[in-house]
Amino acid sequence: MNKTDNYIKIFDTTLRDGEQSPGASMSLSEKIQIAEIFDTMGIDIIEAGFPIASEGDFESVSEVSKVVKNVQVCGLARAGDKDVDRAGAAVKHAVNPRIHTFIATSPIHMKFKLQMDEVQVIDAIHRSVSRARNLVEDVQWSAEDATRTDRDFLFKCVETAISSGASTINIPDTVGYTTPEEYFEIIDSLINNVPSADKVTFSTHCHNDLGLAVANSLSGVRAGARQIECTMNGIGERAGNAALEELVMSMKVRKDILNYESKVDTTLFTRASRLVSSVTSFPVQYNKAIVGKNAFAHESGIHQDGMLKNNETYEIMTPESIGLSESTLVMGKHSGRHAFKEKAFELGYELADNQLNDAFYRFKDLADKKKEIFDDDIIAIIDDEFSTSLDHIKLISLKIEAGTFGPQTADLSVEIDNKEISSVSEGSGPVDAIFNAIKNLFPHNADLQLYQVHAVTQGTDAQAEVSVRLHEDGKTVVGRGADTDTLVASARAYIAALNRLIIKREKNNPN
């Protein structure tokens, strides 16, 4: 590693660490969609999954390895022979495959999780890295919970990994514990104290528990790290990971103090962000940096006045730099399929034929009900189609009886694995009646943890977007649904959550 080299490798772990967010399971086809846009975007390395975790994870890593053309594909492995061998088999078709093996090194992890002492951990590092190096040319090693590890022991671990064949050394802030000053000092001390440190690339992997993941990652880069691990929209376990879009745009906008380069095409950020949000059903918060709905919105009179005079008064980057553009197509009931497809692409979506047909049908239906169609209306429709295109359960029809005098009833028809079935159910309110009807048609033991409604746009004719979170046997899933009828949106959201629960069941029980 040459500390004067200003090129930063971008290692994206959306498909692995991002998918570990509660409720964020992705199907194989969805993972391939995301991998393809990352490949086009110029990401250096994709961590496509944890091959030993399940047959589904192994298949995902293997198929992504075959599909992408430029990006390196990496598989994660614990420090065990079976893990390493499984990762090697999964990435064997990749262009320049990488195995990423790890073991915990902090006292609390070694004592309570691994039940291993320092000598045993050092031995495991040597064995796992050596075995991985016999399978692939490129091996990455990580010290899990590195920022809470005794410094001298961390030196020994890193030295062992390097001497055993690792070419990338990752220093994770696994629990989001460190600060920018401390993380700088950790990376700097490793580079200056470990033999052969100049022969490897140091990497950052920072979690966001204290809201410092991006700041810590950039401090690591300033100290000499030349690879950053991150995820689109910052998704990941607990509070998430360092956000890919924030890291890259920070380096792009602040060249004066962050004079580093990447080959990432930032104009694809909007498309990638919306795709990841759609397939995981994780909405992007409105005030999220770079890709949030309000990131380029101005309501304050003072701000609006400044923007009218010169955009640079309140914008430090252009919307175009992240793939946003001024709306050029006004959509309404007379708009055709081609115009709708172009508008979808402008908003960040590439639709398969079946998705285009279904989304266009719903758009025309909405246009007959609303005087004005907003971009957010179209986004809500397409997000709904992305989440339902491969579903086991599909909504066919819904009729509700509600009002002051009960009981409230729901007459629901759904299609389950291509067979249409119906149920009429009562409830203590129309939403309860709908959910009871769904449960009658598809029995399950999942607990409803969240039911949330918000309007996509303003006005009494606005679409409602509903979020539902279900929990079953340690598995959490999130579903979203949109419609001008809040009760229909509620049914769509609950069914979307059940479909994600089915995917999780299949991943955990592949046979």
C-alpha cells in the first residue's frame, strides 16, 4: 500500500451486511438487479453474501459471480475450514474472486462468543487465511470488533494475517463505538507498527450506532486506509453502515481537503438508492443526505430567494450529479406506455415487461382518479410493483363494510401460488377485518409490530403508502403498499410483508 496513492477502492456490502438488517431479505433476482447496477456504477468489490449461511446465500454469491462483468465478487467466511471452502466454491466463477474471512479479536468477543484465548485466535487466523489463499489470489481478513481490541494483540493478529497471505486488512468498528480521532489513530498505528503493512491495503468498515460511520471511515482514509466498506442508503444491522453515497460525494465535493478518487459514477446514485429501497421495503428518510426526498428541496423563504438568485447559495452539489433532473414529462391520463417507461427511467427505474405492464395499468387507473400525477405517485406505484412481481400471494379484490354501526367486515380475494381463494372476515375496525381475512387465507403465527400510514402527496386524492412490520421466530420483515384507497394499501402492505416472510422461511429452510 502506498499512502500517497489517492485512489480509494469502494467495497459494497449491501447484499451481505445490508441484507442483515431486520426485514431486509432480498430474493436472488433482486440481488442480481442490484449487483448489475453496482457493476455499471463502477464499484470495485461487491460482497455478495455469506455462502455457508444457507443454500440461498451460496446461490446468490455464485450467480452474482457469473453475471457481473467488471466488479470483483467477494464471499464472507468465518475462520473455519467449511466456511472458507464454501466461500471459495461460491466465488470461483467471478472475475478476480475474493474470500473475506474474519474472526473476533476483542476481549469481550473472545471470552463470551468464541470462548477462545489469544493463542487460539492467532492460530485460527493463520489457518483460515492460509486455506483461503490456496483457493484464491485475493484474500481479505477482518478483525471483528477491532476498535475494542487490545492494541498490541491487534498488531499480532494483523501481522499473522499478512504473513499468512492476506492482501487486504479490514479494521471494522463492528459496534459503532469509535470516534474519528480514535479511528485515525488505530489505522495510523497499524500502518506504522506492523511489519509488511506497506504491502497490503487497509480497509474501513464502520457502523453507525453513534452516527459517526461516514466520519470514521473518512478519518481512516486520511490515516492511510485505501478501501472503504459501505452500503447503499447506509442500510445494515442496527443503525446501519457507512453510506456509499455520502462517502463518495464527500470526496467529490470536498476535494480541497479530501483529495481522493474513486471510479464510482455518482449519476447512478438515485437509481441505485430507489432500487435498494424498493427491494428491501426500507424507505429512505426524507432528510437523508444525498438521496433523501428533501435533499434538494427548499421551503424557507430566505433559502428560496437565494436559490432563485444562485443555486450555489444553498446547494453544494447539483441534483444532476446524483442522477436527478428537472421533470420534463408531465404525466396524466393521456400519457402513453412509452412516456411512462421514460418517466420511470428518469426516476431511477428499469422495468421488466411484466412490471411495466402492471405499473402502467395502475398509473392509468390512478390518472382517472387524480387531477395531477406527481413523481412521488409514480414512485409509489413502481415500488409496489417491484415488491410484488415475484410474490406467492397476490391481491385480487377487496370489499369493505365499515362505519358507525358494526361489525366491520372485509370480503377479500387473493391468489396464492396461482390459485384464487376468498374469505369474508370481521374485525374491530376495517383494517383488523382485512388482516383477519388474510390470516384466514394464509394461516401464520407472525406478530404485527408496526402499522403505519402516510400520504405520498398532498390533497384529499393523495395516494396512501402503508408500512407493515411482522415478526416470526426471530425473523422480522417489512412490507409496503400504495393506493388511493388506504384500506387497499393496507392489504397490499400486509401481503407484501407475508411474501417477504416466505422468502425468509425458504432461505432458512432450503430443503
